Amino acid sequence: MRMRWWLFVGVPLCVAALVLGLLWPRPQAPSVFPAAPAVLGVEPLTCLNAALDAYGDSGHGWSGGDSTWTTALPDDRELFAFSDSFLSPVDGTGRPGHAPFVHNSFVVRAADGAMSTVVGGVPGAPESLLSPGTPAWYWLGAATYLGDALQVPLGKWHPTGTGPFDWAFAGSSVARFAPDDLTRPTMITPLRDTRGIQWGQWVASEHDFTYLYGVEGVGRRKALHVARVVGHDLRAPLEFFDGEKWRRADDSGVGTSRPVATDVSGELSVHQLRPGLYLLVTTESGPGLSDRIVGRFSSSPTGPFGPARLLYTTPETGIRGSYRDPDVYTYNAHAHPEFSTPRVVVISYNVNSVDTAVGGDVYRDVSIYRPRFISVTFDGPPAGEPARPACR
């Protein structure tokens, strides 16, 4: 009799408690994202912008380009690695129609600040420093000095038409240079992954591993992947992060990574801002041309990365920008850790125009096709000096 009474009364009470539990507000689970530091200020890095402008105007080599990767070299040298590049001459504020154009180049800054250009070909007939053979070309990934060698990821591309965006991706490789001879690679090694991921759009070394970041997609909805090697040699076998664990390629050599972030740009950066805090810098992805450089924060180099936080609005973009030109756009922002501290991060972005015909925007005004550097100051404890000074 007692058991029957408990069943008669207790079961409805349990059901009522379950219903109330579903309806009653529950405490929210803690966020998986770390707290994002506030941006205290942003300003152009005038000294570095002026130094590159002066060198570009000098008539001694590089006069404009994009990608704008940097890495510290031995003997207090600094490497600026560019993809598509114009070379001298410069005619006043513009460049003549016969100005040489190559798909990649190096600019080396010596300890005293003097700059020099490294390209292929011969004097009077320059060529791209690295080339897979026409009609294809290489655009450079995040050039990084690791393991006593300069290692440069390469993306191979080929034309699909005559328009400014008519090209298709054809695979990733890595070029290796001896630090005392940057005129020719000692080796170019393909990175085996056939899924159309541009590996090497960022490279970061930490502890016993070097992380290789890849971008999937060529439209406005790109995704970020992560691989790594043990040690510092990017030619070593890759391990791929699948969102939970690291895995080798499958039996056919295809990578096993899955996206760790979406809505990223074709070039970006992920670096440790402070212990336990990583910063992803990217140009905001989406419809149309974006003038927003954003940061996303994580407690791990593999994410997950939190919501986008506005770092800077580029002043050059579009009809309302500083050029008053609807064809001008900005793109592919990323950080430069060797110039940065845990509070002040140096970021570059590229400026370009869809009007690339001879006599068009990039010929009319040399400043359109040159990078811009900015410094972003975050709140937080005082920090020391950067590993390398940005200005000399």
C-alpha cells in the first residue's frame, strides 16, 4: 500500500520537477574563449612606412608589392618577403608602363637600415625570384627563419582568364634558403595534401613543434586549418589537427585537418600575445571589400577562436577612402611578432586596386600598391622591448 502511494504521488512530483527544471533558467556554462584585452589605441607606424616609401622611390629595386611577410635573419638583418612586386623605376608619384613586374621578391634590411632587393633574372631583365615555370607562378607564404634556414611556403597558381582575379590554386610547397645566399633556394619541397588548402599562410614555432596554418577556399568564405611538424623543418611529415586531436595524413597522403575558424582572409597570423592568450589577426571576411582588420582570441594555437573584435578600420578603402576611388581596396592583414610586444602589436595590410591596367591606379599612384604598418596597443601589464626594432 505504501509503495502504491509513493508511485501515485511521487511520479507526478518527479514529472513536475523535470518540467520546472526545463523551464527554470540554468546558469550558463563558462565561455571557452579567453577574455579579449581592450584596444587602447592604434596609430600608423610612420617610421617603417616612411623607410619603405623612401626605398621604393629610390630607383634601386623594389617599388611596391603585397603579402609583406617579415622575419629576423642572422647578423641583425631583416627580411621583407613580397608576392607580386613592382620594381623601379618610379617617375614622380607614378610608375611608367614599362616598370618591371615580378610575382615575388625579397627586400633585405641590413643592420644599419640600408635596403636591397633580391629577384631572379639578370640586370635589365629581372624575373621572379621563385618560379614553377610559365604560365604558373608562386605567391609567397609566411617566410620564417627557423632551424638555421630561411623557409618560405609557396602557393602555386595558374591563370584561368584575363581578369584581375582570374587565377586558381595548384598546390603548396616550401622553399629553403641558406641565410648567406638568398638569391636561390637550396631546395623546393612539395607539401603533400591534395585538398586545395594553401599551407603556410602563417608559420609559428612553439616549444617542440612548428605550426603551419592553411587557408581553404578562394572566395569570401575561407576556412583556417592547422598542421604541425616536430621540430623546425617544414619538410618533415605533417600532423593535422582535426578539431580534437593530431593525426597523420591518410593512406593516400591526403591531410586529415578540419577547419578551426571560418571567415578568415587569404593571409593572416596567429601568435602568442601573452602566456595562454593567442591572437588571430585577419581582414574581416564577407561580401564586398572590407576595411576592417579584426582580432580573434584563443587560449590555444589551434583555437577555438572567439568572436571578431575590431582592431582598425583602414582609411584607404573605396569611394569614401583617402583615395576617393571605388577601385581601391585593402586586404590580407597580419601581425609581425618580432616587432611586437605583449601589449603593442605591429600589423601590416596591403593596398591595391582592381584597376591594374597600364596607366591605371597602380601606375598612376605608386603609394596605392605599397603596404601599410600600424601599431595596436592593448591594455594589460607593462611589457618589454620587441625582439627586433621595427625602425632603424
